[in-house]
Amino acid sequence: MTAPLNISRRTFIKASALVVGGLVIAFSIPQAKRFLLPGAQDVANKDAAKLPEPNAFLRIGTDNTITVMLAHSEMGQSIWTTLPMLIAEELDADWSKIKVEHAKAAPEYVHTAYGIQITGGSSTTWSEFDRYRQAGALTRALLVAAAAEEFGVAAETLRTEDGFVISGDKKISYGELAERAAGLDTPKAVTLKQPKDWKIIGKATKRLDGPEKINGTAIFGQDIHFDGLKIAMVARSPVFGGTVKSYDASAAKQIKGVQNVVQVPTGVAVIADHYWAAKQGRDALKVEWDLGAGASLDTPAMLAQYRELAARPGATAAQAGDVNAAKPAKIVEAEYVLPFLAHSPMEPLNCAVKISDDGCEIWTGTQMQTTDQQAAAKILGLKPEQVKIHTVFLGGGFGRRANPAADFVSEAVQVAKAAGVPVKTVWSREDDVKGGYYRPMFLHQAKIGLAEDGMPSSWQHVEVGQSIMVGTPFEQFMIKDGVDATSVEGVADSPYVKGVANHHVSLHTPKSPIPVLWWRSVGHSHSAFVMESLIDELAHAAGKDTLEYRRTLLKDHPRHLAALNLAAEKAGWGKPLPKGVFRGIAVHESFGSYVAQVAEVSVNKGAVKVHRVVCAIDCGLSVNPDSLVAQMESSVAFGLGAALQSKITFKDGMVEQSNFHDYNVLRMADMPKVEVHIVPSTEKMGGVGEPAVPPLAPAVTNAIFAATGKRIRSLPIADQLA
């Protein structure tokens, strides 16, 4: 593959000057807009100035170290390792010399698809596959050219290996060549390796961030500390949309260590020398709130409203034929309900801010540097480039740290601005659970007609749930004709629905003061549960084996079938199980990957035990199989906790849950054995961080049905079996 490069000599020399005695590579892909989201191309063409060409940097030091600047955020998904693998492959680098740093927040590092600097959508590896390899290839070409000058030979006679350029029995290290290479003209094109020549890509590789996360030297947001930095906690309205009517800080100021109390747009902040003083000071505050219209929020009432909406015509998301024309032999009707969910990363939200006369520095774990930088600049009256964001390791994100509203960063900037000193604003676990931006609650109602052969002949499907795109920069191209694509993904585009000649999918989007946001696997987190449960229901109504029924419906979808068949084979579908253990199966495509799972489950007096999950994935090329397996295991843990126990509910406008004792996530004792199998595939690369979450819940609930005959149509499971 010969890839064109878009970089001027001026840009190259300017970048090289940033490092004394080394080589800095800036690289870009002129054709990167081919990755744009549906509709985003229109935005890019309309205002190309807002979508600068993506850039990233590679630095080689005279000590032979190779530092990769990570344009995305490492939050446990292992891109700290995967992206450097792409560069190291083309560079023929010595893997032991690779170092990684989070890149600054800057236009050079915007996502090749989304036009902003963001980590999300299980998109990092596929979106960077070209440009990170190009960076390695470009660097190698420059080093070879420098070595050719040094040796006085033709570049074509040289080879590279493990960080050296070799000529016969002579060799010279990349570090020794760095300064000479920095002065050369860059080539107009580079040739990338063929897959048959890969030595690193596709090979299981240990994580580069493993040692520092094991020995405790890794720096997360909570670890940030420097002289003069204060700690703040904010008292926020117990009801979303509420505002401060008045407050009395006298008792708070009596707490030893409390330095100041200030009002900010989100509430009242207590600034102290350390966390405990800030917490005690906040507890001592007396705040009178104007709760506003949100004080009437109540989960049962919201659900009743959703059912009323479902009875009316909604915005059409998908339609073909005439659902009323079909004359089914049997009709299956079902309602499914999924609750609000918190992201609940292990590291609660936090953000440190230092404001100076001519700029601002921010230290935080963020998934969306661009919007955070812009929000901070607006608050302070600065230009975005005057706001420097130091991205640190994220102790989990799952979408919560990729908020277009930049809520926790904006709040921290407001606190530091009001306090007049550097401040780290810290959220407690209770703040994190009650603080909003949840996966929306959704209601699905389906009416499906079956023909004489048991196959669906008509499919009517209505969804009700809040939009996560309204009011965000993505609204203009993610919402069309009143339909938020993320609300109906996995249903409107389902192969099951599309395979029925007569189908109609519609959507209602109620508004609410409850702030909502994408949650790991986004709309697929509810649609897969509904669709794969419905298919199980249809199979039983038709008197057919649930695996064979899926195979029939998916006969024209080879990637679904490949994952489905591999999972069934490895799980021993149809073979005897221990007494009291039953199987359930599900398959779903999301983020360009196809995942099937078989769950082995027992139910004893209402208590569910998931013993084993067999997972098969077709994600196209797997750059690092070790990371892929880890993400499948992680997804099972994340998805299982939500399926079994997690929920956010409202009463009198307030969130009823507060910490892990009542917002339950998976405990170690409940983690099943997970077996992961990778479908050999040469198809287009998909994601792996999210696609294994959606099929987990239906695989488990389908197994529960096999065990008990009880169909679980609402989550969490614990509420239905209590």
C-alpha cells in the first residue's frame, strides 16, 4: 500500500525543533474524511475550517527512545499498547524502547471520523489504523534516507530491524540518526507493509501501561497534586434543574481546613486543604433550594407516560410494506422496559484547574478534549489554545467522561475562577451516582405476526425514550425527521426487522430534566436485549430450537452466522449440562463487530447464578488479541452487573440510589468463567470496547426462561425474580 502524505517541509522542520537532539514526526491523512459519521460529511463540506486535518506526533530521542503521542485517552481499553503497535510495526522499532504520552488537546489530534478530539464509539483502533502506520512508515523512510547519507550507499540497499538501520555488517541506531533525519525532506508517499510481513500486528502483546498500574506509579486524576492546589466539593441540587435560593456557610467555615465557600452555577463549593475537610464542610452547609419542575419526577409516573406515548403514532424510523396487510397465523406481543443506568466508573469524576493571567491548565481524565477545552475557554474568556489540558489515565469512562456538555470540567473551572486559587474539584461516589448523565430509560412494545411456518411475516415496533443527542453538536446530523439514530440503532437496522417484508419501527422522544448521555454500547445496550429476547420468544412460539431459528433468520448474514455458530460450537450447544444449569444464546452487531454469546445459568429460589459465558467475536482484523480478550471479559462483567442488579430510579424528583450498596454492580464472586473465541476474519475492522455488552443480558435472560419458563422483559433481573 502506497499512502500519500500531506506535510510540508516547513511544518516538519517546525515540529522537529520542538525536541533538541531528536526527531519529531507530524503526519496526516488527506482522505481521513472517508471515516465521517453518516451526515457528518455534509457538516465538513459546509464548514471545513471547523474540521482541520488530523495530525499526530512521533518523537525519537537520541537515547533511542521512541515516544508515541496518543491522540486518544487510555481508560483501560489498552490503546496505550495497540496504537504504538501500529507505529512499531511499520518502523521496525525495538518494542522495549517504546514510550507513550497522552497528546495535548489541539486541532492536530482530532478524530479521523468525528472531527473533534474524542475517545468513544469503539473507534480508536480502526480510525487510527492508517495514520499511525503511516507515521511509522514515514519515520522509517527518513531514518533510512539519513543512514544512506551516513553510509554513502543507496537507500534501497539498507534494511531495518529492532531500532537499527543495517548495511551489510554495519548498523546504526535510530537515535544516532534522529538529528540527521530531522533535516531531510519528507517523502511524498510511503509504502506500508503487507499483512503477510507483519511481525507485531495481530500478535498477542502485553500492555505497556501494565507495570505502572500494578506498581502504583500510574497517574490518574485523583493523583494530581502540586503546591497550592486546594480540594473542592460542590453541594448540588438534589433535584435536576434546581437552583440555589440561599445558603449559610457559617458552620462550614468552622471546619478545620476549610478555606473558602463560593457559589457557582451548579451549586455551592467548599474549598479546603484536603478532601476530608471539603467533605465535612459541604456536609455542614445549609442550602435552601428552589427545586423547580423536576421535583415531581417519579419513575412509575414516567413509565405510565411512556406507555401513553407508545399508544400514539410516533416518528417513523424504518418502514416497508404494510404491517396491517399481513394475515399472520399467530401474533406475539410483548413490552420491554429498561431503567436509567449510571456509568459508575471506579474512579469518580474529578478535575484540577489552575488559572493564570494569560491561560488555564487543566488536569483530568477526559474522553472529549475538544469540547472540554472550548467550554473552559468560553467560561474564562480565553481562546481555546490558551487552555492546556493534561490528559491523565482514566479510571474508567464508559461514556461519562465524553460529555458534549463538558459538565464536570466546566464546573471545576467555575470553582477555580470563583475561588481565585488552583482547585481540584472532586466528586464522591454518591455524587457520581446521583450526578446525572445516565443511560436513558426505554420502553419497547412489539407486535409480531408469524406465518404458518413460524417465521415473522409482520413486525410492528415502537420505542419510547429520551434522546442523548438533543442539544449537542451532534444533533444536526444524528437526528433526522425527529428520529435520534442512537435511540433506534439495533432495531431499525436489525437484520431481523429488515428481513420482514412488512415492518414499521417508530419512536417517541419525551423531554425531561434528567440529563442523559451515551453509556457503554449506547442504544445497543437496550435494543439488543429487546431484539434477542423477542427472537427467543418467536422461536418458542413457533416451536423451534432458538439456535436453529436464528440460523434461518440470519441465513443471508454470514458474519452474524459465523459468530453465532462459533459460540454455539464452543459452548457445546445441544449437549447435556449439569443438573439445574440451562443455556441461553444471543447474537448482535454493533460498532462494526459481530458478537455471539452463550450463557450457562442456574436459578435457585430466585437467585441467578451465571456459571459460564462463551463469547465469539468477528471484529475483522484484531491488532492485539490479548486486548480483545480482555475487553470481552470486561464487557461481560459490565453487562452482567447491569442486567442482574443495576438501576437508577426517581422519587419526588430525587435519585433513590447513592452508592454501591444500592446501585449494585457485579461483585467478584458473581463473575462467571468467560471463554473468548475470535472468528478468523479479513473483513473491515470494527470495535471491541463495547460490542460484547449488548448480547450479554438477553443470553442470560433467555437461559433463565429455559430454566424457569419465566420470560424476563424488564431489567434488572433481580427485580423480576424477587
